[in-house]
Amino acid sequence: MEFKPPEQEISRFRTRVLWASVFVLVCFGLLVSRLYWLQVTRHDYYSTRAEDNRISLVPIVPNRGLIVDRNGVVLARNYSAYTLELTPSRIPNLDHTIDELAKLIDIQQKDRKRFKKLMEESRTFESLPLRNRLSDEEVARFIAQRFRFPGVDIKARLFRQYPEGELASHLLGYIGRINDREKKAIEDDETRAPNYRGTEHIGKSGLEQSYEEMLHGTTGFEQIEVDAGGRAVRSLSRTPPVPGDKLVLTVDSKLQKIAEDAFGSRRGALVAIEPGSGGVLALVSKPTFDPNLFVDGIDSQSWDALNTSLDHPLLQRAIYSSYPPGSTFKPFMALAALETGKRTAQQAISDPGYFWFAGHQFRDDKKGGHGSVDMVKSIVVSCDTYYYQLANDMGIDLIASFMGELGFGARTGIDINGESTGVLPSPAWKKRRFKTREMQKWYAGETISIGIGQGYNSYTMLQMAHAIATIAADGVMYKPHLVQYVQSSRDDKRRLIEPQPVKRLGYTTEHLATIKRAMVEVNKWGTGARAFANAGYTSAGKTGTAQVFSLKGADYKSHAVGERLRDHALFIAFAPAEDPKIALAVLVENGGFGAESAAPIARQVLDYYLLGKLPQGAAPEQPGAE
């Protein structure tokens, strides 16, 4: 065994003590510096985090605003109901849990399908409804067994309801659950994101979508103190939500129902407008659909039925679909001829029943022709030959310029989304529309068909109603609108949608009088006479029949072609003729002659609006009923 000198052992010991002391001091220094960084430098941050852990900020979703018609009839409202909700991330075996829940609560196969669809669309949501509108007995049964179902809870939620069902569904639209795309758009908008915390539904179409910001309201918040387990202990403060504003429409729901019923099972569209304000009285697209189906998430069976139907019930025909106007275009052509000096009202042609142009015969509907035809007669008997010649004399540029001023081929600016522009044909339009140089060229013969509302002409019923309402208002054009005023939920103040004229078309009074007189004669002894026989008011109208496909010289026989290849029926009108209160445009898809299919629908609408007369067979109104 080796012995070292004591001095050497003491020195080694002192060295070890020194290094140990240094180590301890360094560790202590690090500990102090870390403590300083946490307690002083990061004090505000961690104190806020600690407060957040103690206090939970819970959003309170506001009641969505009501939608009522011009007479106060409620078309969209809210109600509260219990919902069985699952948080998939907290449930280990989702299918087993749903099977067990089905033993307590009535859960249909459609509920399961809808839940799976919601999971696919809303993967980021924590809680998803499995069954809505639980009964009190179902709520009681679940609460007694709640301990068996972690991740499952019952919540009280507000639901949107459309009490009139399919009535006015296309203009009202519907709400649905916020999907991932909409959620991202909201989160990217710093001004919207805070107000949509907790909100799960949003307007998807119609007024529900166009007036989403006003209908949604302002989200409230509640500060809740929670324990370590995240359970609420007490409420610290509460900022109440502000309900959404109420929309009061220009639409008359009774008139809307009469118009929709008048179509029966036929497809088509109708738009009725107040000429003096632009307020839309009825906006019909048939067939309709039940917007209530979409509120909770539509089941796949109902969606397939709507989406695969040949009648396309989800298509908004009144503002999106465009159609050739047929002979309803003739009063506008006649006014253009007067205003541009291409014709006088007294100038007459001799109609042989056809019009020759460049070796091609354009035929009139009446074989042998109408004889001598002036402007008024051309409208009353709907003489094609008169308008073939007129279109040729005016030329496409002059026609396009005049019709463009009347709003054809442009969106009217109505206050719901989805409006299309239609097609106002012109050489410039054709150049944009087609790719090849040969197709881009405008041929003079194409102008001939434009004169009778065929060819490339294609307009929405909203544009047709807008144009005839402008004629009825002596050339004063108002922007169509569905909302009369917005009533604030904060102070009940009304924000009126002012009926400001868009523009005043300086038509000559004498020229307007000629067109109106001709349209009155249409309903007295012309093509609209049968539909308006014995009416208790003076009306002005014009029938139209539009081809769906080219006959290529062959005779048209409705019974020889398929139902969906038959002509479209159209009618435009305003009344009373001496002081118009309503103007409208009607289209019946594949309805044949306008006088037979579309004019009787217009008659029912005008009878009710002007006289309060119900169609034959309609249920009488109940005293005191809204």
C-alpha cells in the first residue's frame, strides 16, 4: 500500500472542494437566472397563460334574424331543441358507442349516414350532432346512463326553420353547417373570425347567403372559471349576444303561393315587380324544394333525389336560367324602331306570310300572312314578317345598343346571388363567344331571327320582368330588390332599401303610348284575349312561344316531339294599364303556346294582386290568419 504525503492529499481535497463549489455555484446561478427569466422577464406572458387556464371564454351564438314577407308573415325563424352530440376524438370505438346509444335513443340509419357525412365535411369540429330534436323521455334516459358514454353529451341548440316549407325556397335559400372551405375563409378574415366563434351554420344560398352578415348578429361571450379538470366553477362575466337583424321583404307570400300553385307540376319561372319601386312581389322557380332538409345536413337519399332529378329542382330558373324570349321581344323591338326613327306607328307592310333574305325564306306562323300590318297590329297578332323586315332594317348594332340600355344581357343587380347575364347578341359578343374566325363572323341573316326573339337571344325572366316594368314606368328603371327594409335588433330602427331610379330612359311619351296601347289590344282581341276575358281591370300583355331546337325547315308538331323538346311558353304583362301597379314575366318550360300555358298563370297572379280574387279551387283565406 502506497502512502502519499499529507500535504498532497490535502491539496487534492481542496481542489475537489473548489470544483464542487464552482459546480454548485454554476448550477445555482443557472437556477437563479431561470427563475429571474420566468418570474420577471416572462411575468406578463405566464400570468396571462395561468389566467387563461383558470378562465375559459365561452362564445354565445346569437339568434339568427327573422325573415318576414311584406305583410309580416314569418318565412324563416328559429327554435330551440336538444341535440345528442358526439366528440369523435374522445370516443375509442365510435360504431360501438352509436350502437349502444341506439338502445336508449331512436337513431335511424339516415342519422348515422348524416353523422358520417358531417365527419367527412367537418373533421376539425370537436362536437357533431348525431340526433336532433330529442324528446324529454330520450333526454332523461340518456342522462341516467351518461356515465357509460364518455365523449357524448346533450346540448340545447337553436335550429333554423322555414315554416312554409317549399314556398319561396329559391329566394329564401337555406343555411347549412360551415364546411372547411367556408371555415378557412372566415378564419382568414380578421374582422369576421371573432364574430363566428361557436357558430356552426351559415347562409348557403338565396337571401340567407346574401344577407348573412345582417342575419347572423353579434356573438356574445361568457367568462367562466374552471377547475383543474376543466369543469365550470362559476361565471365571472357575461357579454350578451346581439340577435341578427330582421329582413322585411317586398315579397307578398300569398301572391307567391298563388303563382307557385298556378304552375302545378310544370317547370318554369315567374317574376312580378312593382314598376314604381323595383320591389319584387313574387319570384318563382319551379319545381321547388324544402329548405328544411338542409338545416341539419341533408341525408344522402334526399340529396340524390334532388340532385339527380331531370327537373332540376335546385336550379334557380328565375334569375340564373336564360331562355329565348320569343315574341315577347316584339314590343321592345317596336319601341326601338320608333325611338331610332326606323319606323312610325302608322307605317304598314304587306305580309305574304314570309320574308325572303339572301335566298332563304323566313316563315311567319300564319300561312298566307296577316295582310296589311302596321305597328299596333304587328304586336296584337304577333306578326313575324313585320319584325323580320324591321330587324333587317335596323341592323344588329342598333338593336344591341337599344336593348342593352333596357338591361338585356346584363345583371340587374338584384339583392341575391347567382344572377346570370343572359345573352344580348352582337358582333362583339360573338367574337368573344367563339374561338374560330369562321364562327366569330356575324352573318346578316342572323340578325333576322333576332327580331322575333330567337337566334342567340337568351334572357332571364328577371331581365324580362325588369324590362317590361321599365316600360310600364314610362322609362324609369329601378333596381329590382327583394328586401324592403332591414330592422335592427339593437334599436328597432329600419334601414330602408330606397327605391332610387337606376336611370331614366328618355323615351318619347307618344312612342310609349303606342306600345302600351298595342299591348292592351293584345289582351282585348289579340293572342292574350282568351286568357284575359272578362278581367275586372285593363291589362297590357304579350304572348311568346320560343323554339327549343332548330326545325331546319320542317313543320313543328308538338305531339311528334318529346315533351322536353316542345316550345317554351312565355308571357309578359303589366296592370292596370292606365296606372301600372304590377309587371311580370312568365315562362313555362316546354309549355307550348304562350297564350295557352303562360298567360293563364299571369291572369291568376294579376287577379289576386289587383282584385284579391283567388283562383278557382284555391282554399279561401281564414279570418284573422296571417
